[in-house]
Amino acid sequence: MLLDGKKLAKKMEEDLKNEVKELAEKNIKPKLVTVSTVHDDSSYSYIKSQKKVAQRIGIDFELLEIKPDQTFDVISELNQNENVHGIMLAHPVADDLDELKILKSIVPEKDVEGRSPENLGLLMLGKPSFLPCTAEAVVKILDEYGIDTKGKNITIVGRSTTVGKPLSMILLLRNYNATITVCHTGTRDLVEHTKMADIVIVAAGKAGLINANHLKEGSIVVDVGINFVNGKLVGDVDFESVKEMVNAITPVPGGVGPVTTTLLMKHVVDSAKGILSK
Ligand SMILES: NC(=O)c1ccc[n+]([C@@H]2O[C@H](COP(=O)([O-])OP(=O)(O)OC[C@H]3O[C@@H](n4cnc5c(N)ncnc54)[C@H](OP(=O)(O)O)[C@@H]3O)[C@@H](O)[C@H]2O)c1
């Protein structure tokens, strides 16, 4: 079975369009502001795709390209601006800036990427607020296709703060109740851990890292990786070598990526709705 993220994202988009219409009746237009402190090609291509999705849904999108020394003043203004519902800090940030310090300065209610220490801490405490979008996208896909994680052995390859680590925390929540193994470059025998897993989630950023030798028959694979090989976008899993042996797999492109962007938009809409209930 192909775990079609593009199709899921389309469905989510339709729901969000309706929610945006309901907000419009109350004179609220959700707005996302992306703050960029340095030019970076891959970050810009992500920002461009965010803008397109936001426009389709009816969310206001603004990109602020600022000088590094303006960062904290700009964030402070956006924190206070009632017409701004989501603040996204483009990654990477300028060399002389401390990314963590900037993330700390964004009010948690507008941290729609779920990257602030407060939102990550809440996840750690089992009381999640905004979740990191990519990690949430993985469980959203599993949920959509009715893949039960309870009691399953799940191996995650990658321990970044963006994907692997928060994902392990989400899957430990009681409603997911999985047994988690997290692998990284210090893992002695990767195959040992991926081969015993019912579900393998790969977020390493290494094209073709996982192939048929790494998996057991009938496993489920979620490929988060984004790599460019000879100008072609590929994941971390050698799709052709594993497709016949797995029960289900996400494609790249068209898997986790589109769901991630749409979840970011969902968070902006949720934030706008939060202002309604204040
Ligand atoms: N689809 C989406 O929406 C989306 C969103 C975000 C990221 N991504 C993609 O997902 C991938 C991971 O992103 P990230 O931000 O998590 O990357 P990252 O910060 O570079 O982290 C990569 C992780 O993979 C581990 N790793 C690398 N090579 C490995 C190997 N050979 N064996 C075992 N572990 C290995 C690293 O281990 P160490 O910790 O030991 O270095 C690290 O923990 C990238 O391709 C990125 O482009 C996709």
C-alpha cells in the first residue's frame, strides 16, 4: 500500500478552507509571518511552497527578510500583533544569531512550528500543544491509513530535534503506546534495529540508507528524507528495492512533505481560532 501524503494533504486543505471561511464570518483572517535572517536556497524553496499552500487555503502569508540585528524587535512586534497568528523562523539563521534564543522569544501560542523550548517541553511532559510539524506529519499519515502503533516495535533512524526526538516522544504518548528505538550515527548495528521493527521511520538525510536488507517482510516504512541525487528528489529509503516486501510505504516526493506543510497551516488556523476563545 502506498501511504499517499499528497492525497491526505489535499483532504486537510479542503477542511482548512472551510475553517478559514468560518473565521472570515467573524472578521478573522489567519496570518503566518516567516522571518528570514539570511538567504538560504533550500529554506527559500520551502518558504515558496508554504506561500502557495497558504494562498490556496486563504491564509495571509508574509515573508520578512530582515537584518540580523532587527530580529528581537521584529519578533516582539509580531508577538504583540493581534493580526498575526503564526510566526515561523526560517532555518538556518544568520551566523551571529543564537537560534535557540530567538525561538525562546516567540510566544508559544504563535510558535506554529512547535520548535520553542516551551512547546517541546510540553510534549516531553505528555501535554502537547503545537507539535513539530514533520514529526506530527508522520503520525498523521499512520492515523489516516489506520496503522495501529499500540504495542508495536518502532525504529526511528535519526535523533534531530526537528524530527527524530519529538517523534519518539509523540509515539510514547499513551494514545500511540509504541515501543521506540532511536538510531543515530553512533548506533553499532543499524540493521539489527530496523530488521526487528514493525514500523521503520527514517529521517537521516542519507539517500538510499535503508534497503531490503534492513527490513523484515511486511513492515511499514515512513520515509522522511529529502535528498537530491542527480537533480532528482529521493528519500532515505531505496524505494525500488523494498516496495515488494513492505506492507506500506510513503513515497518521496508525495509522502511526509506535503502533510508537513499543511499541518503548519493547520496550526496557524488553530492559533487564529484560539484568539476567538480568549
Ligand atoms: N519531509 C519533510 O517535511 C521534512 C522536514 C524536515 C526534514 N526533512 C528531511 O529529513 C531528513 C532528516 O532531517 P533532520 O533535520 O532530522 O536532519 P539532521 O538534523 O541532519 O539529523 C539527521 C539524523 O540522522 C542521523 N543519521 C545520519 N546518518 C545516519 C546513518 N548513516 N545511520 C544512522 N543515523 C544517521 C544523525 O545522527 P547523529 O545525531 O548521530 O548525527 C541525525 O540524528 C533530511 O533529509 C531532511 O531534509 C524532511
